[in-house]
Amino acid sequence: MSLLQITLIILIVLVVVTAIITYFVRNNYYSQINELDEEKNEVLKRAPYKELEEMAELNITGQSYELRKDIEKKWHDIESVKYPKLENHLFDAEQATDRYRLPESKKSQDAAKEAIQEINADIEDLKEALIGLIEREQANLEKIDQIKKRYHEVRKSLLAYSFSFGPASESFEQKLRKMEADFTNFSEFTVSGDHEEANKIVESLHESIQETEEQMDTIPPLLEKVDNVYGQQLLDLRNGYEQMTENGYLFPEDTIIEDINTLKEDQQAIYDFIRDLKLEKASEAMDVLADDIDRLYEKMEKEVETKPLVHDLAEDTKRGIYYLQDENRRLNHVVNRLSQSYVLIHNEPSILARLESQVKECRTDFDKLNERLTEQSIPYSLVYDALESTFNQLENLNDEYHKVSEYLESYRQEELELKEDMLDMEQSMYEMKRYLENERLPGLPKDYLELFFSTSDRIENLSAELSRSKIQLIEIRKIHKMCQEDVAQLEKMTKEIVWQVELLERTSQRLYRYKDSHKGILETIRYSESLFTEDYDYDTALRLVREKLENVDPGAYEEIVENYEKENVQEF
């Protein structure tokens, strides 16, 4: 079979397959169009034809009539505009399918689906509006009947318990008269066929009657609190104030009667809010009134509570003043005694003079308060606050007296510590001297001897200063510190000398082993010995033998030092 024949067969097969696929796809499109047409018919079957006829027969006016016109317009839009557009979309889809223009057919089908959904939604809205319009009259009548029952219950309660509503009774009567007028308007709109306006009245009546019921539940508890609770509290405050003033109580910035009268005015304002049915404002004003009443109670109770406390605090303050006066006399006596033996360094006389003056001021303030308290010319709360301030000041002064006392006690203690420390330093000097003597050294370096003798002289100077009839501690502290530093330096140098001498001996012995194998060993050892015995230059002597040993036996010197440090070296 030739290539041309094979190609021809393939083309024929492709044409056949394409024709078959096109046939089935086309039939599928026809099926979809038929389904959309059936769905269109189902939607139209649900159209509210019967309700539209009933609406046309209704005798209605006003807002109801306007609603009917709006419904008729919407139905006309569905019937005359949207439905023909839907038919056109289906027709275009069928025509496009006939001509094998499948994409155009698909586009028209989608438009048809959207139109069906829109018409269906409009019909549902239309049915709901129609039912509402047709049944509005009956629904209004049922609602108004329920509202009338509630209205009669409210009126019955208002007549039976008018005393419970106080100044609000007249406002309730006005609201009920307004409801009666609304009932009349409802009947007129219903008779005229304007059921939409009648429905608005029903909704307004429902809100009004519900608000009235809630207000009638709220007002009696409010009045109970305003009349019996706050009213009684204001009366108690006035009576309590009169009794307290008769018993000698005073109050800071006494405006209590004026405050009570102001609160009575606030109470009347609450009645006005209740009368006008402004219950939220009434509740807010009651909270403020309660807080103001509590503040007045607290102001009066504070005087009662502080009265017994004033007596106790006055006694404590008086004892504190007497104690500090005695403490001042005692410390002045100590100052006079110590000033004969020491130069005082903390300015104690001036401090005591200042503290004495402050104690006198506290005593003066206390006497004035006590006098006014005896005369009952000052509120107890002010006395207590003033006494508390004075007592706190006395406590601070007591702390300062305690510091001065510590200063004075420290002079003798510091003198004893300095003397003891001086004896310890003298003992250290003696032990260092004996320690070096036991080492049987040929002599000591010049710098060591100079430090040793200067330190001895300084310690003698310290002893002389401590033996004076009047000790100057500031100067002695300076000398003492220099003595400490010199003794510490001497201890360090003493240990270094002993350390150098011991290592010099051990290093020389180790180096001597190499006298035959290395040149210059003996010369180094002899020169080191001359530095040791003649110049007392132990540091240089050790350095010479150490360097020579490191040349002939690296690491040997570190071994000697390590062994030496492991031994228990005697210390002075």
C-alpha cells in the first residue's frame, strides 16, 4: 500500500471521527437547550397569577395603592421585558447550534440560565409582596387586637397602682391618650383601605406599648430607692451632723449642710427625670447621688473614727519628744567627754544643735495642736494628720540621733582596732627579721633595708600619734594605711629573697653537674657566688645560673621550681 493511500485512509478516518464527535456534541447542546426551556416553563408556572387577580379586585388606597402599582410594574417588567429576553437567548442558542457555532451557543445558554435565575428571584419577591399586601388587613387586625389587650392591661395597672409610679403617672396618661388616638387612626386607614399606613401605626403602637410596659416595671424600684433609701440617708446625714456638732465634733471646710441641701436638689432632679420618663438619665443621676452620699458619710465617719486614735497618737508623740530631748542631752554629754580625747571628725556638735532645734519645733507644734484640741477648735481628722506628720518627723530625727550615737561609739572602737593592728604589724616586722636571720644570709639588699627601717620609723610614728592626749583620727588613718602598705610590701620582698636564695642553691647544684661537659660552668657559678656573698644581689645571681642551666639542660629550671613549690616551704 502506497503512502498516498495510507494518508487518504487516515484523512477519511479523521473526517468520520470528527463528524461523529460533532454529532454527539451537537445533540448534547440541543438537550441542554431543551432542559433550559423546560426550566423556563416551570418558572412561569410558579408565577402568582391568582394573587395578581386577587390584588386587582382589592379596594385599597394610599400607601397600599402605591404598593400595588409597584407590584404591577414589577410584573409587567417580568412579562414584557425579561421573559422575551429569555426567549431570545434560547432561540439564539438553538440557531447557533444548528450552524455548528457551538461557542456562541454556549454563551447564549449561559445568558439564558442567568435570566431564568433572575426571573425566578423576581417572582419569589413578587409573591411575597403580593401575599403581604393581600393579607395585610388581616395581619393588622390580629396584631392590633393583641396590642389592645396589652393596652388595657397597662391602663388597668396604671389605675390600680398609680401611687407606685409617682410623678410619672401623668406622663403615662399622656402616652395612653396618644395610643388611643393611634387606635382611631388605625381604624380610619383600615376602613379606607390604606393597610400600609395602618401597618405603620401597628408597629408604632407595638413599640410604644412595649416601652411603656418596661418603664412601668422599672419605675417602682427606682422610686423605692430614691424615696426610702436615699431620702432616709439624707435625713440620717442631717440628724447625724446635728448630733455630732452638739457633741463638739468639727469638720474640715464644713459645708455639710450645704452639701445635704444640694443632694436634696439632686434628688428632686431624679424625680423630674422619672416624671419625664427619662429613666436612663434618672439611673445615672442616682449613681452620682449614691456616691455623693457615701462621701458625706465617710467625711463624718472619719471624725468619729479618728477621735480615739488622736489620743493614742498624741501620747506616742509626747513620749517621742521627751525621749529625743533626753537623747540630745545624753549625746551632748558624750560629745563633751570625747572631745577631750579625740578631734571629732563628723561635726557632731553642729548636728546635735540642729536636731535639738528640730525637736523644739516639733514640741511647739505639738503644744499648739494639744491646746486647740483641748479647746475643741479643730477637727479630729486634721489633728490626726498633723500628729502623724509630727510623729513621722520624730522617727526621722530618731534615726539621725542613732547615727550620731554610732559616730560617737566608733571613736574608742577605732582607736582600739588601730592599736591592735599596730601591734600586729610590729609582730610581723619582728617575725620577718627572725625569719631572715634563720636563713643565715650574708647580707640584705639595700632597697630592702631602706624599706625595713622606714617602715619601723612609720610604725613608731603611728604609736606616738595613738599615745597623744587628744587623738587626731584622720591623720592617724593616713599613717596607718601607709604602714599597712609598707608591711605588705616587706612581706612580699622577704618571701622573694628566701625564694631566690633557695632556688639559687638548687639551680647551682644542678648546673655543677655539667662542669666537665660544658665550658664556662664554673666561671658562672663563681661569679654568681660573688654576687651572693659580696653584693647581696640574689636576683642577678639567680638569673645568671638559671640562664646557663637553660642553655645546657632546657626545662631543668622549670623542674626545679615545680619541685620546690610542691614542698612545704616554711613561712614566717
